[in-house]
Amino acid sequence: MHPAFPTQRPARSLSSRLTAQFSALAVGLCLAIGAPLALADELPDAQRLLKQGQLPQALEKVDSYLSSRPKDAQGRFMRGLILTEMGRTADAIATFSRLTEDYPELPEPYNNLAVLYAQQKQYDKARGALEMAIRTHPSYAVAHENLGDVYAKLASQAYGKALQIDSSNAAAQSKLSLIREMISTAPKPGGKPAAANRPVASEPVKVAAAEAQRPAAAAPVVAAPTVAAPAPTAAITKAPEKAPEKTVKPVDGSGAGTPARSADSSAEADVSRALQGWAAAWARKDVKAYLAFYANDFQTPGGASRKEWESERAQRIDKPGKLQVAVEDIKVSISGDKATVRFRQHYRSASLKSSTTKTVVFVKSGAKWLIQQERVG
């Protein structure tokens, strides 16, 4: 599902330190603070207060904004940033976790979750969150860098364990020393001091800051602050009024197997047309036609009721502004009355531009192919 986010903007990273205690071999992670999440008109004051360190006032502004827009992703994202700066880690984790559930196509909440998990030394969770960020946005440079840092920490733990078991293991000692040297010699950016009541992390973290007045372009990254170049967002293909059909080439062959293969090709073409029709209905904001592409047993995200899900989808699609939705690189796999489709989805609204790999499971219902499952990745 796609939120109505403001246009993505190039990011500029600020330097600062992680405000959480790491062990001797800490990792520097980057915290995305709204690079692709340009702020709505009501939020600049909260952003200004956050930059000035007036955190309670910034939180009050954001809470006031969210009181009338509880589903607004950009407001919730900023709230997670403020909670992080306030040291309310559990609340920040809950905020970013709910964002990943409601907007699984956005990489920044995953990235920030990883930073918070790393601060708590939950490196397996951090790794999982970063892998999801990269899956949704393969060119997200900061997430790749953060993942490297997490792998380094996991490696140091593994080598340390090996040395506890066998202190004469020269190879493990050499590798552990190499990792420690690599981290200790990494350039440490300058940054604002951590809050007095919170321990300072032994390694810096990078935070991508948004530039409010730049044109749409890149998607940046996570965690306490260092400058990181934003990852370029994939170009969005304008959604045609009528989405072009994906041509499915028939399988060449001869002999007894040809009729079965022809039937498979026909089914693949039908599924591809259903996918294109779904995207076209979405792009022209035809809510009734869009919802008609979903099966009665569609698995709604987060366990919401079908009525709640349809109402939320209708509200998002009906928001002012033009939508562009296009699908490409369609790969269809048929198994009886089910078809699994992997494809690249390009989405653009007045406030968001994204390019995401998705998987959709169709089921045959009479003469139609309807969507039963939908997920990112």
C-alpha cells in the first residue's frame, strides 16, 4: 500500500553521535531523519524545534498534528525521530515498527529501527530490519553501509566467542584485531553532544537530514548523524490511462506437450492483464474497479477487517492530486488455480515517488484472476 508522502528530496547528512551505550567494538549507523519525507505545511515548526533541541515542544507540535491525522506517515515518522532524540527508545521502536507494518514499501523506518536495535545490541534484529530496507530500496546506500557495520559487530562477537573456546586460535585473533582496527581508524565526524542524561555511543552514527526546498530526487538514510549521500530513487514511469498489456511470448515447441504449454501461456497472459488492469484502475483513481480486483479471502495487512481495509484504501486513493502507477518486469508462475506474480511497481503521487519490487498472489475465481495476497519483495 502507498502512503501520501511529500515529494522525496535530496538529503544532506548531519554529524552526531549515537546516544546509547555500545561495547568496545561499536558500529556507526546512519539514522534517516526524513530525507524522502518532506514535511507537510503544519510540520516545519516541529522540525525547527527538533533541530533546536526543544524536544518536548517538538513532540507537542507533532502530537497536535497527528490528533487530526492519526494515519499520516510523515507525522508519525517525525514523531519517531523526536522520541529517538528524547531517549524514549521503546516508544520510538514501536512507532517505526507500526510504520513498517502500514507502509512496508518505505525503507527509512526499517533503517531507523535497525539503528535502535543496534543501540540495544540486538544485532540480529538490526540485520533483519536493514535487509528489509534494502529489499524495498536496493539502491539505499546508507542501509548498505549500516548493514556492513552490523555484520562487523556480529563478526567480532563470533571471533570473540571462538577465542573464548580456544585462546590459541591465531587466525581468529588476527581477524578480530583487523575488525577492531578497521572501526577504530574509521573517520569520526563531528557532531552535537549527546543529552547529558544519556550515555554516549562509542562510535558515531549518521543521520540524513531533509532539505525542504529542493526538487524531488533521492531517498536517504538512517541513524545518529554523519553525512551520507542520498540514494537515487528509481525513475517513475508515468502510469498510462490504459496500462499497456505485458506481452507473453508463447513457448516454442512441438509434439504432444504443445497444447499444455499453450494453455499455460494463455493463463499467464490473463494474469498479466489482470495485474495491468489493477494498476490502471489505481492510477485513474477508480476505487470501485480497483477493489474489485481483490478476492473475497484477500489477506488484509495487519489483520484488519476487510471493511476497514477498503475504507482506508479508498481514503488514500481519493486524496487530491494525480496518481501514476506502472508495472514492469512481470514474471508469472502458474500452479493450478493460483498464480504468483513478481514485478517492479513504480508509483508517483503529488507527495511520494517510489519504485518497489512486489509479489502478488492471484487465485482463479470463475473466469477472473483475483488478488489473494500482496506483499513487498
